[in-house]
Amino acid sequence: MAFRDEWARARAVAWKDLTTERRSKAGFNSVAALAVTILVLFGFALGPDAEAARAAAPGALWLSALFAGVLAFNRSYQVELDGGALEPLLLYPGARRSLFAGKLMANFVFVALLMAIVIVVSLVLFHVAVPAAWPTLLFVVLLGTVGLVTLGTFYAAMASRSRAREVLLPLLLFPMLVPVLLAAMQATKAILDGDIMHEAGAWISLLVAFDLIFLIATFFTFDYVIEA
Amino acid sequence: MLARRFGARWVLRGVSLALRSGEAAGLVGDNGSGKSTLLRLLCTLIRPNAGSATIFGADVVKSADRVRELVGFLSPVPGVYDDLTARENVRFAATMLGRPAAQADAALERVGLVHVASERVRGFSSGMLRRLSLARLLVQAPRLILLDEPYNNFDAQGIELVNAVIRETVARGGSALVVVHDVGLAALVVARWFGLRDGKIEPLAGAPTRGVAPAGAPAGAFASSGAVH
């Protein structure tokens, strides 16, 4: 199947997922509410100490994105399972990677919107000033989101074939996400601290490397995980 | 001899069947006899534990992608998206199948859903959802159609529509395998009947038929060989 056809199929899957989500609304609202709740709880736990809050902001930001993201990834396959739509999806001819690409694009848009909310709430809640290097911060968030969504979409597909998918996904996903989250948190922290030690660049390079490895590996192995 | 087990239980234990091009065959059997499992094997949704099957020369395991181009499967579960409209559902299928959107609109008209094409399918009756599934099959126009309990939830018009789809597929040299509990409705189109019992398949003598199996047609819409090990 030509690349043009695969691209059309990937776009169709992404459009279908985002349209379904936009119309039902239940998914995004609950996931965003969870992310904000986690941030608020972190805020309460850290207390009124502004310095401690600022220091904890990168960790709180990425952890809330992680926990909320797990709900989003599970949901992206739940939509297929609810109406028995996964089987017709798997019966369409053509490479399965176009399904993965479509799911990946839809989940990226979903999590990117979630991150926009999480960032704004974090800035307010943890007394963080917008850094001078905010474009670099956005770049780090973009890279971290790509890593999170790539692995989340992949492992959610794997877990979707199991009855214990809600439990299985975090068990599979969290250990694999450690390098991405570590690099994203450290890069975010360095940028928020003004990057005095010039360490953000190294963490960003690491994030780029992880993203590329995970993107390539998941695209090449998706056919095997989605098979019954 | 196609075989498949779930856990320790062999559901199919040596199924051997050849279906000719231009022929519609029917398959009956008790609940749990493996009828749906056989269809799911033939459309590549699951893999056999032993044996092999070919669809118009394409192996269901080795050439699964080619088989998916050749086979259309009408499942008892509609498999549509509740928050999309009827038109969006069928157009999505058309895009995934590489067919033009106009074909999706024509299929909707054929199954009698054009008047609700812009409505979300969440409120559709089970019969309307079945018609939507059938529209997806019409868009695909496959060479082999596998129909699992195709008459469920259909009114008289819907039943005739299913039979028309079978007749058209057979008329253009394709084949159909229809799984039913009651042979009555499919007898109008089916040429040969098979029974599935204890994981094995055998011709069913005495069941009513109307369909005509073409004489001298090329052998093997699908055929299986192999053994349970």
C-alpha cells in the first residue's frame, strides 16, 4: 500500500478519534480534572513554602501528565472495544502502522491540550514565573509529550487485548517511561532555574534520542502487539 | 484440516472445506460448535493452532493482508462508532478501504439509511445498526463474504437485502459462507449446507437449497489442509 494511502488511513483514524472525543467530551473533562486535582494535592502537600513549591513544580507537572495520560491512553482503545469496532478496524487491509499513526496523532493532540492546562495551573499553583527561555521550555514539553504519547499509545494497544487492561497498562508503561520522564523533568527544572549550569541541552539531547528510538521501535513492532 | 483451541479446549479439530467460486454455502451447528471461530479464522481475526486455509490462493496466516482485501466479514456486533453519524461511519470505512466517498453514500442509500445519514448512530435501533454494518460490506464489495448470523435483527426488507448482497457477490464470481441457526431464511440463496459438530465439519443432507452452484467453476474459494498436532 502506497504511503499516500497509509497517510490517508492514519488521518482518518485520528479524525475519527478526535471527533468522537469532541462530541462525547466525557474523556477530556475527566482526564483534565484528574490532572488538576493531582497538582492541587501536590500544592497542599508542599504547603505555603514558595521555594519548595517552585522546586517541586517540574516533578508535579510531569507526574500529573503521566497519571492523566494513562486514563487517556486506555480510553483511546476503549472507544474501539465498547462498540466492537476494534475487529472491523483490524480487518481493513493495509499496514497496521497506519492505525498506530492515527491513534498516535489523536493522542498527541489530546495530551498536548492537557499539557496546556497542566502548565498554566502549575505556573500559578507553584509560584513559578514564566522563564526567559520559554520557547525552550515549550520544546521540552513537546518532546516529553511525544515520548509519553508514543509509549502510552503502544502499550495501551498491547493492554487492550487483556481483560485487566486498566491494571496492565500502568504496569507496562511506567517502567518504560522512566528515562523519558527523568529527562523531561530534569530539562524542565534546568530551564525554570535559568539553566545556570547549562545542563538543559544534555537532557534535551537525551529526550530527542529516546523519542526517536521509541518512535521507530513502536512503529516496527505495532503489528505484533495488536494481533490476537 | 483447520484446528483451533482456546486454552485446553479444541473448538475446531480438523475442519476441511472447499468452497467454489460463485457459490454460496451455509453452515449450521449448535451453540459453541465453532461456527463463528471458523469465520474469524478465515477473515484473519484469529490464527489457527494447526492447519492452514487459503482464500482465492492467499494463505490466511502468511498472506493475511491480501486475505483482508478479499474477505468481508459481517459480524453479529455492528462495530460502529456511536458518536459519529451514519454517513461518517461509512465514509470512515470507505477511507480505510481506499474507496471513494461516493461509494459510501451509495451504500447508505442501498441499505435505506440515507434519511438518517446525518444523525449520530447512538440512537439507532439494532436493525439500523445492522444495516450500517451491511453498508460497510457493500462499500468493500469483497470476493468472499463471511456472514455470521446475518439475519439477526432484520425486518423482511433487511432479510431480502442480505440475500440480495449474497446473490450479487455470487453473481460476480465471488463466494459466500453464511452461518445461521435457522436454515429457512438462507435457503433462498444457499447452494450447499454444512454442519459443524464436535469440531468437525460434514455436508448436511436434506437441508433446503435454492442457490445454484456453478458447474465447472474454478475450485477453491477457500480450501484447507494440514493436521492437528
